[in-house]
Amino acid sequence: MTVAERELRREPVPRGKLLDGLALRILRRALEGLEGGALEVALPDGELRRFGHGKTVALAVHDRALLRRLATRGVMGFGESYTAGEWSTDDLVALCELLLRNAEAARHRHPRLRRLLDARPRPNTRNGLFRARRNIAYHYDLGNELFALMLDDTMTYSCAVFGHDDEPLADAQRRKYRLICERLQLEPSDRVLEIGCGWGGFAAFAATEFGCSVTGLTISRAQALLARERTAGLDVRIVEQDYREHVLEHRGGYTKIASIEMLEAIGERQFGTYFAALDRLLEPGGIACVQTILVPDERWNRYRRKPDWIERYVFPGCLIPSLGALTHAAATRSKLAITRVDEIGPHYAETLRRWRASFNRNLERVRRLGYDERFVRTWDFYLASCEAAFRTRWLGDAQLTLERRA
């Protein structure tokens, strides 16, 4: 993705005094009845407004463009306004938590406001081979150096599993890897496929700790180069190939399959294709373990139709599934049976907190890599809002164990 293409993602700011008045009315309506905390809003003219009761989070509006974005673009405009520097807060995670905890109640109190905020439909484009590579490049080919500044030594970009509060992140990531290997019942004789191998962390762990042969798939060129370096000398093969292409050449070629938070990137239209591919790639009696972020089933239909800030500005083409949607796709398009579901979502909040802390500690080095202030604020909002989503259980994360019927 070129700089010019990234610039096209910036939205124009609507103008007009009449819109300002409408925006203020929408803000008041949306924040009426705030529970579980208080929000203190400082407007550019010095006016101070307070909503709710309890522990206070401060939001300073530096530019009324924030209000106009909220009036015309809803939730999408809130994130866009932060990256543009139009508002700030003393605690970004706490602010997002407060708003998420009140989101459902606000929807029921203000049905007209709900219709306004939901007005823009989500573009439901098909994630073909070319589009998938382009979307992955937009995020994962930002540079291995950038991710190294945020992640731990295992270079793992997915939810860890902590044994205790002060456990090092790298140990918690290896704990997660071990759990997946246990779900797969790995043995030295296994032929393992990892769909979405990242920088090779799981492949190296499985080959080293369990002595099995691992093939890792990625469609990120930057990831493939580093993954090959990090797994050199092990029984690991890193292949730069889409799983839909791989299945054409390796039907029944694997006894076990691991896929760690790759499913969110493929889009709803590919859920069935994904499980059909797992079915074809596994030999009879084979086992797969799929770790994925999940949207609660009760919000799935609404979420899948609405635009999403992270999809537009961080992970183009992504769509977080619900467990019900995945169960239906697996049942209708494969012989796979989901035999176990292990929820690990609460661990993701701490994982994201560690990533954000590391990212902010290394801001000067991030800037020296060529990333500007808008990029820094985009990633700060992305990490903080995701942390809040997992703290409030707005999102979950689960390891699904599946078996291919003989």
C-alpha cells in the first residue's frame, strides 16, 4: 500500500454552523444517562459539560470538527477525529471502556440516534487472492522493525495466555503455543500446517518442543523473509502462498493444522471456503486448532452490516466472526466437528496493554522509521480501543478444536 493510497483513507471534515448545533445535540443525547463513571467534556470555547457519576474521565475537544464528524460519521468519526488530533483524554483506555459499557443502553434509549449512527452500510466485498494479498500487505508489510518495537522476543502478534500477573509476555506467548500443541495432541510423527504463520513463532516452537514437521503459510512477503531466518535449521518450511492455493496441491497432506488469529482477515464470504480447505487439507481423523477473536452472537448481525474503524484504517478486509457464524460455516461446508471451545479473551486485554506500553516507550524509534504523528495516533487508538473491548467483554477470543470425521 503506497503513501498515496493511505492518504485516500482520510475523510474530509464536514463544515457549517448549523451542523455544529446538530452535533452538540447528538452528543448530549448520546451521553444522557451515562452509567458506571463520569465523562467531563471540555469544549474549545472553555465550556465544560459533565455526564454521569463516579470516577471521571476527561475529554478535551480541541476542534469542533470532532462534533461534526460524530454527527455525520458516527462511531467511525470518533476514531478519525482522534487520529487527526482533534481531541485528547487523560486515559484513552478508560474512556473507551466507559463508552463501550454504555453503548447498548444508549442504543435502546435513542432509537433515532441509533439509526443515524448505523446508516452507513459495510462494503461486503469478496476477499479474492489479489485483494487478500493487498490487504495483508497494508498491515503486515509496514516493516518488521516496527513490529519488533511493539512485540516480545517471540514476535507473536496474537493473544497470550498468562499464568500470573507479572509473567513476562514472551513466556505467556509460549504458554499459548503449548496449549495449542496440546489441543492438537502433537507427536513427532505429525505433519503440521500453520495457516497464517506470522514471523514463525509457533512453527519454531512446535518443531523444537515436539519434534514434528511444520509448514507455515503466509501471504506477507516481509513476514516470510523473517520467518525463514528465525526457523533456519529446524524442520520448518515457510511458504508464501494463500491457503486457497495450497489446498489444490496438498489435499489430505497434513495430520494437524494450527491457525492463530488469521481467520479474522478473510471476510465473511470466505468462512465456508476456509473450513472446506481445512477439511481437504487434513487426513481422516486429523485435528485442527483455530484461535480467533469473536464477536458475541447477539451482536453479530448488527456488526457485520456496520462500518468499522479498524477495518478501514488498520486491517482492511477484516471481519471478526461470531462463534455461531463459524459453527454454521464448518457444519455446512466441511466434515469438521467442533469438539472443544476454550475462551482466552480476558488475557487479550493484558496482551494489548503490554503491546501499547512497548509501542509508546519506543515512539522516538517509531518516528525514526518514518512514521508520522497521524500513524502514531492511529495505532495508539487501535491498541487502546481493542484493550477496552476485551476488558469489557465486548470482544472475546477462543481456541476452537476441530476433528475431521473419518
